Amino acid sequence: MAATDKEKILEAFRRWGYLQADLDPLGHLKPLPHPELALDGPEAERARRIYCGKLAVEFAHIPEPERRRWIAERMEAEPPEPDRQRILDFLLRAEVFEQMLQSRYPGTKRFSIEGVAALLPLLDAVLSTAGELGAEQAVLAMSHRGRLNVVLHIVGRSAVELFAGFEDVDPRSVLGSGDVKYHLGATGSFRTAQGRKLAIHLVSNPSHLEAVNPVVEGIVRAKQTFMGDEKREKVLPVLVHGDAAFAGQGVVAETLNLSLLKGYTTGGTIHLVINNQIGFTATAEESRSSTYCTDVARMVQAPILHVNGDDPEACARAMQIALDYRMKFKKDVVIDLVCYRKYGHNEGDDPSYTQPVMYRTIKGKDSPGTLYTQRLLREGVVTKDAVERIKRQIQDALNAAHEEAVRKGEKWELQEVTEYEEATIPHICPRTAADEALLEKVIEGITTFPEGFTLHPKLKPFIERRREILRGGPVDWAAAETLAFGTLVLEGTPVRLSGQDSGRGTFSQRHLEYFDYNTGEPYTPLQHLDPRQARFEVYDSSLSEYAVMGFEYGYSLGDPLTLTLWEAQFGDFANGAQIMIDQFIAAGEAKWGQPSGLVLLLPHGYEGQGPEHSSARIERFLQLAAENNLQVCNATTPAQYFHLLRRQMYGGHDRRGLRKPLVLFTPKSLLRHPKCVSTLADLTRGFFEPVLSDPEAVQPDRVVQVLFCSGKIYYELAAEREKRGAWNTAIVRLEQLYPWPEQEVEAALWRYPSTAEIVWVQEEPRNQGAFLYVRDRLEPMLAQSRRILRYAGRPEAAAPSTGSARRHAQEQAAVLEDAFSGGSPIRPRRYRVVEKRRNLPVEGARPEA
Ligand SMILES: Cc1ncc(C[n+]2csc(CCOP(=O)(O)OP(=O)(O)O)c2C)c(N)n1
């Protein structure tokens, strides 16, 4: 046969062989016919053995010939000799542990590994190979299935600790509110086949499948950056997925899309899909439109290795190829581990209601451990006695651990803790004022460009205004922000900001990156302030909220000493990442003891731009706020913003030193409001003030009305007061909503007569914004003086705002009118369009809500 014919046959199998591979331990998946594979003869048989066995690879979609050639060479080479003893040991450990849990804790959920015991040899293969290639750490994520086994045998936590979880005497569950044992994270170390130690971090995750993926990527990126791991070989991300979740959850695609982006890459992730061919009760046909559960990974041209979970040697080989590929090409790679689930979704579930046929097959099957033992007995690699001895040793060690856990449990009791004082975040942090010389250095740096750099002509006045600051000119919002970043990096604190269009800023206000007008070359002045400065990074992110916010949250965990900020294009869009906010940012510390100092920048404010560009949903964050889990702020001056950003690094933590996320509503129109400015002197002294009492112009003892508000409406109220000459009205701004600044609010109330009317004014509808939250806290403070809180703002509404700019203006005027002269709308106002003079409804126009 001519060489070209041989090559043609091989090429057909390289391209399509996976369609006919022997992948399903249950034997239900049938080979898919393909005309190009209808070949026979010795060459075809050889190619079939390579590409249609228990290990198959899908890689023809990779465009680069070099990558395809590399994979083909690996597949076509003789497989390396597997470490059979080690594989057997892992399988037996996995199964004995599960059987023990089953007998000691029947009916308790454990999401058993049985049916997919090959997971352990697979993880061993990736970690051992990674260790050999110089990796020092792996950051792992997985859902519930097999997790306890992984914690014990891969993360290296003690069996005593795991049994303590089952006895519900794990001390960790007593701190904070805790979480169920199969969601908790763990850190430990893994001993590789060569005896090296690899640090392992199994990241805590919520029930929300796949949500942890971008968090892992962020943690890894932070660690790589911190360790100076430029080749991205020291810290390895490993994501373990479920088949239904991998195909169904959009965050999988969002995270894959980050994998090659400059600001987000981690040098390739190992994706291991536990394809047990079922999702709770749903079949593959019900779960996905694609043939394979892994098809989504083709979007980044990742190779996909499909492997039969009953063949642990093929599994280990698949993983070695995958890891080598990741290390060589620094790109994502996927392993589709085809297996089955021995029990129902959890051990108490009867799967035969919905999958009677599948579960009859499963019932009659020997486990992967049993099958492999039989194979090694047949091949004479082990003896029956030796296997029994290993099993007994595993069993004895587990029994001893179990007894110890029970003994320990008897010593624990729950005592109610009434004081949680140490979790309180101090409001005031005097360290945020910056040195004048440092500020000058930043201004110098951000207004100076390299030789030959041509600035965009429209930006010249912008730079000029910044230079003016040195001569007493105003500091606007974006300048204050740049100065906060600049001073932080000069003081040694790295800064990382990411979000859609964050470099320029959605509102063209920021310009942290400049592009040469002639060449398009970028220049980021904050990276060139001083040779010894800390790192400054700003990235325009992919158009994702869920994954990118998750990534930055992960970054804040991986490197707590970097000021990490995620910015929404408009605050509303943050709800695309609601899972990140609810499950991680708000509750991560309470559930998992996992502190984060992430800053969320959420543009907010009613400016007539419509329902989707007005509200960052202040009410949602306030509803999530409890037990000092967050800081929720709505600053109104550039100086306040400056101090707040710096406070996040110098004081944004509780008395134990644990950082707290900062949710910051940021302005839009105030970015260019002539009154929303500060001076350089405001940055060299003072600190962030949670409550801003009225400027001195108002004589406190003559005040008859105090308007409490938060955010941009302050400027409108101040202008309205001036217009009306209502100088007996004071306006107090709540710059920090949570933690509630009780003392500062109290002090503000004391400034004015106890007969003054107290009003809460907001531009958000009554059921939104801060009103209900503030009322809960302010009214008890007013009770002493027998006052109630009056509300002035928009009435309740289903959508955050109107879509009509005209109606917006009308409503905004009504809010101001209500504030000063006593209205208090509760019901939604309804409008209809009428002919101007005759008051006749316009035909076809429907009443608007
Ligand atoms: C986002 C989300 N939706 C729904 C659920 C409820 N749920 C828990 S497990 C499961 C099935 C998951 O199937 P698969 O990804 O195949 O993993 P398996 O449980 O089979 O290992 C579902 C729907 C969940 N945990 N997360």
C-alpha cells in the first residue's frame, strides 16, 4: 500500500474515529456510522485500534496543524507503561471509603463516587504529571459528585475530619453559618507518584453548578501573578464538571471564552467532565442539542479526549496526554469521562422511576475497582491475598479514624455567641489621606507621555485639566479615582480593574489607557509612575458579567493584597452575575470563612436613560447585607471616592483583619457636574465620612426640615433649595448605607431641633432604592422624639424607571416638590397621553403605568 493511502486511512480515523469508539461502560451508546470509516484491511484495523478503542480524541476542529500533529503522534505512539499498583490502590480506596460511609451513615447524602471511581486515578495522573513538569500548586473545583473522596484522597484531608462532618461535629460548621460538607472547600497537599508534594486548593462552591469555574480561574491568575509565574506552569487550574451542567450552564462558555484573553488567561485549564450520562433524572437527549456533552469546548478549539470510565489505564493515559498538551500549548483541554452513577441523584433517590433500563444494567455491573482487580488478577500483576490485604488496611485505617471522630464529637457542644464584635468594620480610617508630593508625582505621571507619542487631539484639554489640579484646579470623579490608584501603586499596593470598556470608561471619563493617534499603540501612564511601583492592570473584559465578576472575585481571594475592582457597564447589568453576588460575595465568608476585598463599581442614577440604565438595584445589596458581610456605599464627592478606594486597602476589613467586599454605586452625570468636584487638599487630609452633614451655610437651630438622601439626588436637592431659598431645610447625605453608620446618623439628628420634620428623599421607586432599609433603622432613632419618617420619591413601580425622558423629568420634578412641600406618593402614578388643549385621549395611545 502506498504511503499516501496509509496516511489517508489514518487521517480518516484521526478525524472521525471518536464517533465509533468503545466509550460506554453500560454498552448503551452505539457507534455512530460514518462513511469515511467504512474501511477494512490491516491499516484500517490498526487505525481503528488507535482511535476507536476505550480512549478516543476529537481534534480535527483544531486549525493549527502543529497542534493536530502533536496529538496524533501521542495517540499513535506506544502507550507508556501504567503504574498498575497505584491505579488499583486509588480505585480500592475510593470504593472502600464509599462503602464505609454507606454502612455507617445510610440515608445521608454523600453523592457517591461509585461508577466513576476512575476519577481518582485521573486526578492522580494530572497532578503527578504536573508535579513532574514543575507545577507547585493546583486549584481544583468540582461539584458534589465524588467530592468527599477527592477531599480525602487528593486534597489529603484527614478521614477524622470527614467523619466529623458526618457526625455534624466539624468545628468549621460552628463558625459563621457554615455549609453542607459536600460544598466546603479544602486545602492540603497531594503526594505525586514521584513522591513530590503539590499544594492543593479545592475551592468551596455553592450548589449552583459550574458557578465556581471563573472563580477558580481568578484565583489561579492571582497566584500566577503573585508568584511571578510568567509561563503559567507553577499553578494549574483543574475544573471537574458534570455532563448535564457542562452542556447546560452558560457560565461554562463564558469561562471558556476568557481562557485566551490577555487579562484573564491562566495558561490553559484541564476540564474533566464526569459524564455519568444522566443529570438528576434527565437523559442526555433531554439535556442537550449536541451529540457530546463536551461540544461547547469546541468554541475555543480545545481537543476533547473521550474515555471509558471502566478502563482506568486508558483514563490515566488520557490525562497524561491532556496535561502534556496543556503544558506545551498553554490552552484548555477537555476529558470526557464516560461512566455511570451507581445510585440515584443522591443515595436516597430511586433512579429506576425514570431510568428503569439503565439502572437494571447498572445493578448487574461490577464496579470499576472490581473489574480492574479481576484484570490484574488475570494478568498476574496482583494476587487475591494481596488485594484482600490492601482492602483490610484501608478499612482498618478508616475504622480507627471513624472512632476518633466519634470520640472527638463527644467533646464538642454548641454555645450561643451573643457578641460578634470582632466582625465589625470600623467606618473611619485615617490612613487614607495621601502625601501631597505623592499626589503631585501621580499627576506628573498621568500627564506625561513617552517621546514621540501622539495624543488624540480631543484629549488635550482633558490632560490640561489634570495638570491644572496642581495649580488649584478642581479634582473631578475620574481624576480622584486615578489619583487613588496612582497613590496606591506608588505605596506598594497593586491595583487591578476589569470590566467592559473599563480602560477608557463607559462614559469616556476615565482614560487610564491612551492610544497613539497615529499608530494605535496603547500607553497606560499608571504603569510608568516609578520603577519601584506596584503593578497596575486595567482590562476591557469580554461582554460577560457572570464569569468576569466571578473571575475578579476569585482574584480577590487569590491575592488579598491587590485592590481588585470589577466594574459594570451600567449597574443594572450586574444582575447577570446575581449568582456571584448572592452565593459568593455576600455569603462566602459566612458559609466558608472565605473573605474577599473585591470592589464592585456600579454606575447608578436616574437621568432619564430608561429602565435598564438607571438603577444598580441598591435595594438588593441592602437586603443581602447582614453580619458585616459587605460595605455598601454611595459616595457623592470625588474626595469621598478617593478615600473610600484607599480605605478598602488600608481599612476595608474587620477587627480580625478579614477584608469585606465593597459595593460602590458610582455616578454618571456627576462625572461632569460642575459642583461634584474636590480639591487636592481634600485628598491630603481627612478620611471617608459615612455621613455628610449639611455645609455650614444652614443654621442648625433654625432648621425645620431635614432631608436625608444618598447619592446624586443630593445635588438636585441642593439646587432646589437654593432656587426656593429654603435655608431652613438641611440636607444630610448617607454616603455609607451598610454597615449602618448609627453614631454618625445620630450625630446628624442631634445637630437639628427635635421638632424638625425628617424626610427620606430618593429618586428610585418606593419599593426600590434604600428607603425600606433606611426606614427600618431611622424610625427607631426618631421614636424618642415621637417623629416618623416621611418618604419623598417615586411611588412603587415594577420597572426601575420610565423609558420616556420627558416623563422622567416630570417625575424628578415631582420628587423635589414632594421633598420640600410634603407629598408622599404610595401608589404608582399613571399617565395617559392627551391632546394638549382639549384634554382628549390620543387615539391608540394606551395608558402607561
Ligand atoms: C445551576 C443549578 N441548577 C440546578 C441544580 C440542581 N441540580 C443538582 S445536581 C443536578 C444534575 C446535575 O447533573 P450533572 O451535571 O450531569 O452532574 P451529576 O449530578 O450527574 O454528577 C441538578 C439539576 C443545581 N445544583 N445548579
